[in-house]
Amino acid sequence: MRQTLVIIKPDAVNRCIAGKVIQRFEEKGLQIKAMKMELLQPYVLKEHYAHLKDKKFFEGLISYMASIPSMLMILEGKDAVKVVRKMVGSTQGRDAEPGTIRGDYSVSNQSNIVHASENEEAAKEEIKRFFKKEEIYEYKKMDFDWIYSRDETYMKK
């Protein structure tokens, strides 16, 4: 099983659709390993978005992301990064396919509802950036056996 980070951004929180976004991940069968609401600080956001520091929209992005609290989650499942990225859709909300989270709820590039880790390496870094070890929970998901076949899991018998 793999883990990924999802940030439900200020626009989703402000529009009161965070619950709908969370519900979609749960309905897909992903397990929530950690979740919290936090007002993200500019210094953390600048580290998180460092790869965009030379873009003209960088300061606006930091300001937007620090404007009101976001909801942060660690999701776990088989190929979680790939699955979540597919569910989230294209970064530009106007280009995102209908049925994806951004395709259904966003028409913006910046206010695009969610951040999802780009790859497994980024997911590991981002999880460490936003969560302490004691904030991450291990528990058996009751419907686990109905989501994955035995040959897809580490619980093979």
C-alpha cells in the first residue's frame, strides 16, 4: 500500500465542498490515515511550492493558500498517488475532465480545489512536511477485503 498527501485548498473550504471531496476519496476505497485543518504559514508554503518560485503567480499563490485554513490528509491505497492524481484531474480546472474533482468543481488554475502529490517521492516529502509521526494512524479498514482482492494486498494468505 502507498500513501499520498492531499490538501483541500482554501477555495474548497470556503465554498463548503470539503466534505464532498473527502467523500469521493472514501467512496473510491482510499483509507484516511491522517487528517487535520490548518492555517498554512507562508514559510511552509514557500518551501512546498519552491519549484514555482520563479513564476509570476507565486506570491499570489502563497497569499491565497495562507488566506484561510486548508484541510490536509494522508490517503493510503494501492497505487494511491496515481489513483488520487487521476481522481483530481488536470491542474487547470477549465481543462479538467468532467467526473474529476477539478472538472466538477473548478474553473481556475490557482483555485483548483485540491493539491495532490505528484509522485511517490514528492508524497513522502510532503507527508513529512505537513504531518508529525504521531498524527498518522494505523488501523484496519473494515471493508479492506471488499476493496482489494487478496493478490493485490500485502495481506495475502
